[in-house]
Amino acid sequence: MFLKNAWYVAATPDEIDTKPLGRKICGERIAFYRGAEGKVAAVEDFCPHRGAALSLGYVQDGNLVCGYHGLVMGCDGKVVSMPLQRVGGFPCVKSYPVIERYGFIWVWPGNPEKADPALMPDLFWAESDEWAYGGGLYHIKCDYRLMIDNLMDLTHETYVHADSIGQEEIDETPVNTKVEGDEVITSRYMENIMAPPFWAGNLRGNGLADDVPVDRWQISRFTPPSHILIDVGVAHAGKGGKDAPPENRVRAIVVDFITPETENSHWYFWGMARNFRPDDAELTARIREGQGRIFGQDLDVLEAQQRNLEAYPERRLLMLAIDAGGVQSRRVLDRLVKAE
């Protein structure tokens, strides 16, 4: 069950710098490549001659050349030529609206006539010199909605990430959930606590004391089709929490772009944008490494969860108050998919 009339992150620019990339998104096999003047293009990953994967070919003069028999495909899905053959009557393959923005390649797998760039999320931090970003990509073998559940309820941090971002105070602090149109927001505020290891390291990274009480916040925002941005951070206690002056806090946005591949697998583009010491490349690399380990722990849990759900499809899952964020996000998705 996918919402297709939406913008999804398909790849990072470096993945298609030198050769085409084949990637399945929302059940659609797509070949991404750089056409004329380096502009990104996306067409169905299917050669109309013999059904070969176009992504296994190469780019020449702005066109995609099939690596099987040399058929040349244009960015619009129309066949251009083929050595010594007449191919003018060949059918077009599907082409997809695609945009390179904010450091990602975005694709619209649905009706191309509805692909409006104004519907893309506003990632202000990606265009600001005051923020730095580092991230990565995981291929995860589970329903993409399980990842949405995971990120809209951060209670699991106490147990899955006990050595990094987890702490008992997460369990002990109620979570608030609200729905604003198609957006679902869960928030948790913890006051006068000690920072867990990951955040203690960030305090030190910003030249702040890490052995004093802090106020911590977690605000997860889900927007369709499957984007979750989490405003997180700690500030020295009593200085204003999330709104504390920059010299008293470390704030970041956990970036989660969840792109369905099939009904039981997805591409997970993860990262963290921070607004402290943005020019410190070493700090960026250190945070990225730590965050990668954290998300790797989620991967193990979610893939095992998927296997259990497939093995016992008749079992009914229990719902608790902490599940409200994921439940509400699924309701939004169900409503939009039904309408589509």
C-alpha cells in the first residue's frame, strides 16, 4: 500500500555521478542517470527491445544506452536509435518526474501531471550555512510503516539504544500526540536530567559541560508520504530548553526519509542536521558514525519484527498509548491512499 502521487527520496547525488542507478521505488523499477548538462533523469528500468535493465547500461551524449544491444533511450522515455536497426516505431517507456534538491534526488512515482515541486518538503537547514548535515542509507527488509511506527514512538530508545541515546527518563515522561491536517506530531520534554552518552558527546563537541543537568526534548513530525523529521537536543537545565540561547544548548534535526521498495522492504535515508559548529567536518563524521550505529540497531529489530509478522499473520498486535503517533500516521496514509 503506497501513496504514489508524492515526492520520495530516491538516491543521493553521489550514487549516480558516474553511472546509472537501478532502484525499485513503490514497486516501480526505475533507472536514474544524468542526462544532458548533468541533469538527473528517470525512466522505467526496462529496455523495450528485449526487456533488459537499462540501469546496467551507460550514458552517452545525454542519453541512456542499453548495455545489452545498444538501444539508445532519451530522458523522456522515447527510443532515440539503435545500431543498424529501425526503431522509430518502438513504444515509449515510462519516464518519471525527478528533481535534485537539498542534497537528494527526489522522484514522483505516480501521475506525472500531478508532480508539483511546491509539494516538496521545506528543508531550510539544507540551504543554510549555519547548519551541517551528515547521513547515510540503509536497505531494510521490512514494511516501511514499521519504520514510521518506530520513529513516531521513541520509547524504544531506552531499550534498543541503551548505550547511546536511551535513558530511563524517556519511559518516565509522557508523550503527547497531535494531528494537524496531514501532519502528525509527537513530543516529549524531559527536565533536569543527565544527558545520555550520545548527547553528552555533543555537549563536549560544542564546548559545553557534559556533567551538569540538562533539559531534553524530542519532537517527531510525520508528513506524507513517509518523511519524519525529529527536532532533538539538550540544553543546560533552566536555560530555556529547546528555546535556550545557542551558547547553552545543542540542537539537531534527525532526518528520516523512508522510501518504500516493496510491501516488505524499503530504502531508509537517515542523517542528522545540526546548528552548532557547522564547519567542523571531524565532528560531522563522528556524529554520523555514532548515528549510523544507532540506526543499525533499529534495522536488526525491525527486520526481526517483519519476520515474526509474516510467520504469524493471524496474531493481533496490541496498542498502547505510546503507539498513538504511529497509529495516527497510518490513518493519514490510509486516508490519502484511499483517496488516490
